[in-house]
Amino acid sequence: MQDIQRNFPVIFVVFLMIAFGFTVGCTSPANSSPSPQETIVEYGTSAFSTVERVEVYHFHGNNQCTSCIAVGDLAEKTVNTNFKDELASGRLVFAHINAEQPENRALAKKYEVTGSSLWIGVYDSNGFHKEQNTRVWYEIDDENAYVKYLSGIITKRLNGDFS
């Protein structure tokens, strides 16, 4: 009995892991529909994703510093080099948006833009999700790191992965 009491925390954690594993592992996509927070992703492709479109916008003002220009130029290069098919199909959209121009204010408001920034918007079966990506600012001095990082994020979003 003392062994059980002493090992209770370990036994309890193992029990929870098994219970959770059975709960998650027993749902089959063929027999159930995804929950609102669940996205089907298989083998790293977007074939089973619920994502309809991803927007990558470089928002800026009338005057841009060197870093602001670099963030936008590297994002454009990343998208044009690594996502040609997605751009051609319209599933991925990229643009430089001057948030100070009257014709762009509605879009800037939708994204809640407050300054020069890179935003990613995802439209899926649950609606619209937006995120400002600030890490790109730390990668502008290393083009390869920037392209690798942003390509990975865009691929995740196209596949419905919001991590």
C-alpha cells in the first residue's frame, strides 16, 4: 500500500496521459467533423486544410526607414520565390500597403495597424484570423534566416497551423 501512495503522482499522471491519448486518438476524420479549433493537416501539405486564403501585408507609411523597407522587400522576395503556385491561384496574397493612403485605411483598420509592420491574415472555415509578425524585424540582417523563417510561418498558415 505504501508503494501505491508513494507512486500515486506518477500513476495519476500516467492515467491522465492514457485517458487523454484515448480521447484524442479515437476520433477519426472519416467519422467526425473538425471542432471549431481543429484543422486537418496531413503530411505537411495543404490538401486537407480548411484555409481558404492567406494574406501577407507589409504595412508602412509615407516615409520608411531602411529597416521598414527591408522587412517589406524580404517578405516580397520570400513570397515570390517560394509560393509561386499559391500566389497564382490566389490562395496567397502579398502586397505593400501604405496605411496613410485614404484608399487603404479600411484595410489598415481591419488589421489594426499602428505603424510599419508585417501582418498575416488567414481566412478559414471559422472566419478571419490576423497576426502581426514581429520576429521578422530581428531577421533582416540575415536574408537566408528571414526567408527560411517567414516561409515556415506562411507554410504553417496555409496548412491551418496557427502555432
